Amino acid sequence: MPVFRIYRLKETPRHNFRWQPHVSGSSQARRKDYEEGGEVEAANEYAAWKALREAPGELNVGDILETASGELRIFKYVGFESVQWFVPEVKTGLESIPAASGPASPAAEGGKAAGSL
């Protein structure tokens, strides 16, 4: 039987999550807004929800289940939907440097090598 890792949404982001409009399709979650909450063994995410519903650590809206293969499923009011961890764009600092001007190579100058007549 599959084992799901549980990620619990922290309280402050949970208040914001409750008031966000529902969007269908895959969404993104910020890893910093979640805490690891253990594991549950179940046939699928709905069986995990049912098993946890009858236990003290039930799933709340916004919590995420992760499969052994790394697939993430977020618990919403309408059921479970696909989600991915948000990965911020990495800035190298080179974006603000202007592109070099002038010929790139001697071949761009008509194929003549420097110093030839």
C-alpha cells in the first residue's frame, strides 16, 4: 500500500488560502508555507483523507500529500488537485549588463585577419 508524506499548511498562509478563489488545474505552493506532518499509509489520497479524518491529525484545506514518486496533491474544498512546489527564478546579475557592441569576430569584418592587406 502506498505511503503519503503529509505537508501541513502553516496557520498564517492558511487564512489567505481560504479566501483565494478556486482555480482548476495545476497550481503552485511555496515550500516555506508548509511543515512536514508525518506519513500515512493508504490506497490513494481520498483513502488517506478518510483515515486521517477519523484521527486527531485530520487533513485541513491547503494541506498537501506527496506520493513516493514525488507527485504532490493539494487538499481543496472540491477534493484533491495537482500542485507543484514554486521554484523562484534565479537571477544571475547578468540580465542588466548590456550586450557587447561591435563585430564579434574577424570573420564578421569580411573574413580578413588583423594585419593582412
